[in-house]
Amino acid sequence: MKTIDLTYLQVITESDIDGAAKESATEVVLAERVILTPSAKEALAARGILVRTGGAAAAGASGSAGAYGSAGAAVAGVDPARLALFTSPEAQKVKEEICAVGRKLWMRQYVDGNGGNISYRVGPNEVICTPTLVSKSDLKPEDMCLVDLEGKQLAGGRPRTSEILLHLEIYKEVPEAKSVVHCHPPHATAYAITGKVPPTCVIPEYEVFIGKVAISPYETPGSGSFARTVIPYVKTHNTVLLANHGIVCWGDTVTHAEWYVEVVDTYCWTLMLAAQLGSPLSHISETKAADLLAIKKKLGLPDPRHDNPDCAICDLPDQAGGIAISQRSCGPEDRETLIQAITDQVMAALGKK
Ligand SMILES: [Zn+2]
């Protein structure tokens, strides 16, 4: 009998059950008010995995602040040093910065309802994040939560955001990432729902701060499998479009991560406006774009084009008005697209026979 603890998940999908099965689980422990997708229920039944419901470890699943006490209160058994960190002057500054950034996101219409979430890594295994079910315009420092890198809530007056797992995968993958912002800005999300990535070499500011963005495949929000979709991209991109969902940006501060959201959404908006003019985009030459990439490298910002001769600097053709060339391989997203295209062609050829 092998039991696997999944109480850190608020949403469980089929792939989470598949993951437990791969580890030979015969039983899983779930948070009390967890959302089990229909396919996850089927996978549990098909694999004969028993389900047990856990207790207070179900951080954030209750939807009520009561389980966590007042702000700064700990879930039983938490190290006092972590509590001291959460209530330190440094943490207070972070909480205030998160509130200010939350208001910016709301005012720029990047978050609707209770959408979007913000976090900051205050320690090697400690992250301050926004709570679930609160509008980003109404955040107060005392609403913030403290979680560990597995998503377990350690302190805070409200349950943590259900999307914290996405942030945590980024912190685990990229040590330079100190803050993560996830939201649904309309213009960048328009790209994400059409599976399109904006071209490079059009506007210098975008080139320096964002450059190439990646697009990660769709998964059910809140699940562990959704959180893991960004892993292949975040080392070389500070911005990832989340297919049929929104975007996620990471930076060295909360304010900078929000800047990247602004830069990418305005860029997507400008491209849409330019498309309405009906003329082809003029673009920055590869040589000039290489200057911008050098500035970017000096600023310590990631880009798959750094020191990668296989990766095209510009996606657009050199001749204005020409047809866009297909870009050379720049990373896992391109390889996956290529493999998919080859697979589709093989399948189509087999189908004709
Ligand atoms: Zn979202």
C-alpha cells in the first residue's frame, strides 16, 4: 500500500492521477473541498486508487478565511522563524508592493473579477502570495499568504490563490525569478487564444524587456499539470502566453514583473492597431536588433536568442512587404511545433493510402 499526499492541490486532473499511478500509489490523500475533474474521477476508478480526505493541510481549498485565523497566524506546527519572516519589515514592504501592483493590474483591465495573482519569493522555501477570491484592486497587506515551495500554506489570514503552483514551478526552475505575476490582459490573451506569438524586431522597448515569448499548451487552471506546462520555457523567457488562458511574467521585483505585463500587452495591442492599417509592418534590421539583444543581455534578461546561432533574431522577412519566413529552431516550443507538423503530415499521408 502506498499513499501519496495531494492535499496541496485544489484542482485535480487526470494527469495528476496518472502521476500518482506512475509512483505506484494505491491511495491518494486529497484536500477536503478539492475539485476533482470528471476525467480524474474516471482515472481513479480505472486504476483502483483509493481516496482519503485530508484535514487542515488543504491550504486554500476551503474558501473561508476562518481556517487560517487572523493575518500572520500560522497553520499548526509552523516554524516560528518563518512566521517572523512573514511579519518582518521586509515582508511588509513586499505585501504593500503587491497591493500597489494589484491595483495597477486592475486599473489597466488586466484582471477581472477575482482573476490574476501575484507572488514574491522571500526565502529559499518561502513565498508571499495573494489570496484566492479577492479582486486585485481591493488587496490589503493583511490579506497576504505565506506558502512553501510545494504550495502548503504556512501563514496568512485568507486561503492562498489556487494558481500558486504555476508561480512555484517558475521559482523552482529559475533561481533569478523573485516575483511572478499571472493575469489575463486582453490583447496578449487574444494572441494566447489564437495560438499566435507576436513577431520580434518591431519595437525596441519590447525587444529589450520581453523579446521572444513562448506559448505553453492548455491545461485545467489550478491543477499541477497546468503549473508544469511552463517549465520548458521559463529559463529562457520572462513571459509565457498560456494557451486559451492569459499570461505569466517573472522578474527580479514585483514591480518589474508587472512592467513586463504592461510591455507585452501594449505591444500586442499596437500590432493589432497596425494590422488595421492594412500595410505590412516595417521592422528593425537583424544587425540593429542584435544591438538591442546585447543591451538585454547586459540587463540580465533572458532570451532564447542569446548565444544561439540556430535561433533567428527576427521573425519577419528582411524585405518590407515580403512574406514572413518560418523561424529557425529556438527552443522546445519550436521543436514541438515541428514534430507536430511532421506527425500531421505522416498521419495525412497514411490516411490517403
Ligand atoms: Zn488565470
